Amino acid sequence: MKDLISSKSFKKLICVLLVIAVTFTITAVSGKSVVSSLLSSFTLGLQEVSAAVSKEANKKSYDELLEENEALSKEISELRTQLVDYYDVKQENARLWRYYDLKRDYPQYELLPATVVRRDPNDDFYAFTINQGRKDGVTAGDPVVTEKGLVGWVASVDASTSRVKTILSPDAKVGAIDSVSRDSGIVTGNVLFADKGLTTMTKISALNTMKAGDIVITTGISGIYPASVIVGEVVEIQFDEYDTSKYAVIKPYEDITSVLDVVVITDFEGKGEISTGSIEDITLPTEAEETTAPTTEAEVE
């Protein structure tokens, strides 16, 4: 008996019995299977190990990532180029449609579409250079317009470009008439209004009946500009205290300070001829043309 108790087998049996007793005790207290908990912990560990192995297996080499990045950068560059081409085509399409509208409205004119390629930073009256010149049929003095109205005239020409002065400049001398009141005068720029994109109509009668909202058009009498080209809208009538005369502030329908696409009128009936007709012979815009003209505020900001 003494030998049995002191034997290794008996001691192992006692240890096993103790483990079983502890296990049942914990189970009875917690109501939870220790074996189940151990299995759960073991399974969770296997899952974490498996995920780590899988993640490691999915990792790309540096060279693969570099190659993929270069391919994506190339694709982005190609898409960006395509987007720029799209906007260029869209802008050209819009420009050609505006030219088509002008050609339809003024079939009697020889028209040449042009694009502003440079602005003169030293000119206070927003002169600019266009991409059409002598080889394209442009000559000095040709009127420059958009579908919204008169912009200016060609001041000088070289082989492939032309410099355009605007009606915001004091050098402008455009015979004009109020299409409503029939008061006539000369449209010329004024340094006080140029930065606001405005010009003036001088030499008007002291008894004029012009009012804000009237549309001013060219007379065509001088032979420099065609008749009935819209210049702009009367903003207000002011009094010049220096020469005791009145003048009208005119807002062109085109934003001359930032215009990008224009049309040169290279020829028209009566070009270079001084008209012997009267102001009353000038053809006024139709009602449809007047209603399509943009509206402006009656006061200078």
C-alpha cells in the first residue's frame, strides 16, 4: 500500500483527478464550458494567424506598386489631355455658332472671325491683338464686332496679327444715333468711365430727349462703320461742366474689357464712302433685335 501511494502512476492519477475537479468546479460556477472557451480562444488565434498570412500573401512588391502607379499617372495625363481637347472643341464650336449667327443676321457684310491673343497692359482702354492680319484680308480701319455689338476698330495691321482699339478709347469717333429719340452724336471713350467698361456719346443736343434704356446704334454716314450696328445702351445723361454740354453714358452690350472672340468686318456696302443721306435714312434695329439685346442697370455703380 505504501509503495502504491508513492508510485509515479498514483501521483499522475491524483493530478488528473484534481484537474477534473477544478474543471467541474469552474463550470458549475460560471455555467460555461472551459473546453468550449479553450476551443474558442484557439480558433480565434488560428483566424488571426490565417488573416496575417493572407495579408502578407496579398502584399505587392515595390516594383509592382511602382509600375502600377506609373500606369495610373499616364492614364490620368491622357484623360487630362482629352478634357483640354474637349473644352477647346467646345469653345471653337461656340465661336463658330456665334459667327454663323452674325453671318445670318448680316449677309451683306464680309466677316472674318478672330481670337484675342494678347492684351496691351499699357493701354488704359483695353486695346488687344487678334490672330488675323494682312494675309487674311484685314486692313487698318476695319470695324470689329461681336454678336452683341460694336467693340472697336483695327488700328494697325501686320502679316498675321492686328491691333484693335476699343470704343472705350478717346481715339474712337463713331457716328451714332439713339434708336428711340433719334438724337445723334459721337461715341468716344472717356478715361473716367473706361475702367467700368463704359463709353460716352458726346455732341448731343442740349434739347435731347434721350433716356436710360435707349439703344444706340451706328449711323454709317462716315463710311468707316456700317449703319445700324448696335453700340450699347444709354445708362444716364450727364452735364459736362467744362464745356457746358451734355453727354450720354453708354454701356456696351459686350464686355469689352474681357472679350475673347471677335469678328472683323472686312467689307460692307458703302465702306470708305461718306454718305449724303440724312439721319432719318438710317435703318433701325427690328423689334426682335431690340428685345434680344441684354438688359443693363440704369445707374452707374
